[in-house]
Amino acid sequence: MKFLFQPAEEGPPQGEEGGAILMVKEGVLDNPKVDVIFGLHMLSLLPSGQLGYRSGSIMAASDELKIKIIGLGAHGATPWDSKDPIMIGSQVMIGLQTIVSRQTDLTKAPAVITIGSFHAGNRGNIIPESAELTGTIRSFDPVMQKTLHEKIKLTAEKIAESGGARAEVEINEGGLLTYNDPFLTKMMEPSLQRTVGISNAIVVAPTTLAEDFSSYHENIPGLFFFLGAYPADMKLKNPPVHHTADFMMDEKSFVTGVRALVNLTVDYMFAVKK
């Protein structure tokens, strides 16, 4: 039995290695060899006292996207002298959304392309020479993930070309698809139910959030689940989500999380010995 204390779950500093990928690379699953792995993450959308899980895909693969539009600058008073990267970048951003809405079969698996930053220029009367868009790509299917990458590159390059500019597209693969082994999930379901009661062990829908725990899943069967976090007695209609100013958690849920991991570990070890 091993306990993994992993730093940099949200990603290492730029230019450095870290997180689950580095731990696997350095042999955390070897000597002695690990057969299965269990993990959890607090989730403020569930009240404390509940556990959320599902068989198969539970969290999306996450890729980083950067697009640089290289155009031609000009005075803002004479835009016809430019190859305006702000205008072209705006068209690229809109064009990317048609990849999901019009070019992807969402009946097979959901997908998300989000642009979270758009940087260009420094004066209101100057059209800059370039613009940079950065974003994230979320997917639940490896084939769809590859297709999204291809379509993003094609869309950005051709829209830029139509405006007389050039697009440089960089996609860096991040967290892999977090996939719960169906056999292991079914086997350990009673352990989760025993921890919080059948009515509080909830089968949840897949989430487009991502988790680098997937790097362990890539090598061995695993079960990753959610620990309810917000105070149950508040009965919130709109619980605050992670990475927001009003995020809250009930520290009593820590006890539930420890009990869940202990039950999973002990029950699995007894099952294997049988």
C-alpha cells in the first residue's frame, strides 16, 4: 500500500516538470508495483456528507491552446492600410465555436473550446501588428481530441489567410481523460455506499473539469471520485464553484474523505486476498 503526496496538481511553473506526470516518470508506481489506485477531489457542487462517482469517463482531457495572429499594423485612422490582427483574431474566435457546434458529433461525447484571453495593441488609435489568443480544449474521446486539434489549426490558419494575415497555432496536451475502470468501480461501489450511505453515494455526470490524476489511470486501473464540500446545512440552490471568490467548504468533509479512502483500501485488500 502506498500513499501519494503529490505537489503541483494544478500544473508546475512554466518551463518545469511536475504533478502526476513527473511522479509516474520518477517511478512512483514501481518498487513495489502498484496494482490499482484510488483518489478524490473536493467538489463544492455537492454538499458535505456526499460522494460522487461514475464508471468510465468522469473528467475531461485538457489541452492548452495559443494562437498568434500576425498581420500588418497601421494608423487607426487608415485601417485599409492594415491587415488588422484584432479583427481577424475576433473572426478566428467566433470560427472556433463552429467547430463544436457545427463540425463535431456531440452525441458521441461532449467537447469544449474556450478562449480565455485576447491580447493585442496598446493604444486606441494604433492597429497593432499582432494579436494573441489563449484558451483551453476539453474532450472525452481521444479520436475527437485529435480531430479538434486538426480543425482548430485549419480554422485559424484559413481565416487569417483570408484576411491577408498569418496564424501560428500551438496546442500543448495537458491532463489526459480521467477514466474510472468499470470493473474496479463496480467492485468498490459498496465501499463508497458504506462510507456515507446508499442515498449519499451519488452517480454523477461527467464534468469538463480536468485532473492530472489521469496520468496514473493511464498506467493502472483506478477509481477517482468527488468529495462533497459545501456545508450541507446551508441547502444552497446555487453552490459556489471552484476557483471563484465565494468558494466555501465544510471542513467536516475531510473526515468523510479519509473514511472513504480507508474503506476503499481495506475492502480492496481483503477482496484480493480472497
